[in-house]
Amino acid sequence: MTAPLAGKVAFVAGASRGIGAAIAVALAEAGAAVAVAARSTSEGKVPGTIHSVAAAITADGGIARAVNCDVTSENSVRAAVETTVAEFGGIDVAIANAGVLWLGPVETTPLKRWQLCLDVNLTGVFLVTRAVIPHLRTRGGGALMAVTTSGVGMTDRGANAYWVSKAAVERLYLGLAADLADDHIAVNCLAPSGVVLTEGWQVAGDARAIPADMVEAPEVMGRAAVALATHHSITGTVQRSQSLLLA
């Protein structure tokens, strides 16, 4: 059976660990050549690098390149996209996944934490998206995805910088779907149905407070991303991973 994304090129921002790494692996398994993009080029307090993810993909027979990319820097994003196009010939699928987590209440949130969430989670999505659109258009269409969170709708649980930044991303992408409809570019948001206990969550969140039945494996998000990347008739939606796979 032909791989559903054979001959396609995917750019995955925030792919050094967690959900981004799982999506990069899944896209490669589906046949895409994958740019594993993030700023994690060496091991730090949180495990995972673009090099380790790219190496795992190639060791399994896939095609991948580690691409240094700081989504808060316009120049870095532009260079990462240009490197990907030079290496693989274009971009067909782009995943804006890079994110930072801050779940503290608003009244005790330092301004620098609020600003960091907006810089990475919102402006970073904007920069990546803006940089890849011309390349998807050149290919005659493609798929844009932003990774968000089910927490956006949990207004009864209060407010925090993370959920606010992700809510803004959903508005950005829902409107962008209409803007790019004539270009045959499917634009969607994808969120876990449960809680993915990524390396970042382990450091910044409280994994002990998450009931086992609410935990979702990152590989579920990988399969859901492949599903969206191969069904361009779906656009202008906010999808939940497990619901999408059961549809």
C-alpha cells in the first residue's frame, strides 16, 4: 500500500519532544520527508533535541532533517523554512506546535511568563504560518495545523496565560481557513482529547493531579495529524484527536 504522504514535505515546529516529536514521527511513517524544527539543538533540563528525533526517524527508514528554529525570531523562522525548501523542494504540510506552559492564576502570573506564552504560543504560530503559506500555495495547496488544547473551552476552571494564548491561535486559524480556501490550503487546529504528559508538562505541570483515564499518549496526536494532513476537505475546524480518529 502506498504511504498516504509519499512525496510530501512536512515542516513541524516544536518537534524536539512531546507532541511535536510524535507528529513528526507519524508524518514520516506516512511517507513524508520531515523538517524537525525547534531550538533544542542540545540536551537541557527537558530531554529531547531536533537531532535525536531526526535520527530516530532516519533509523526507522524515514526521511528527516533537523532544522534549528526559534519561533520567537522572525529571521530564525524564515531561515528554517528556506532551509527546508532548499533541502526537500517545497512544503506541503506545516504543523505549528511549539509552545510553553504556564497554568498559574492570572493574579500571580509574572508579566514575563504572560509575555512568553504569547510570544511562543501565539506570535510563534503567526510567524511560522506566515512563512510557509507562500510555499504551500506554490505546491497548489496543502495543510496547515496548529496544536491547541481542550483547556480553551474550560472557562469554568478559570484563566491562565496558556489557555488564553491557545484560544487566540484558534481564532487566528479559523479565520485563516476562509482566507486560504481559494488556495486549496486546509487550515485546522488539533488538540488532544485528553492530557498528554509531555516532557514539558512533567516539568511545568502537576502530572500527579491527572487521573489515569484522562491521559492521552502523544502517538494519538501523531495519528490524528496524519488524518488531517490527508483529508484536505476538512478545513476551518478545531479537532479533538480521538474524536477525529473515530469519525
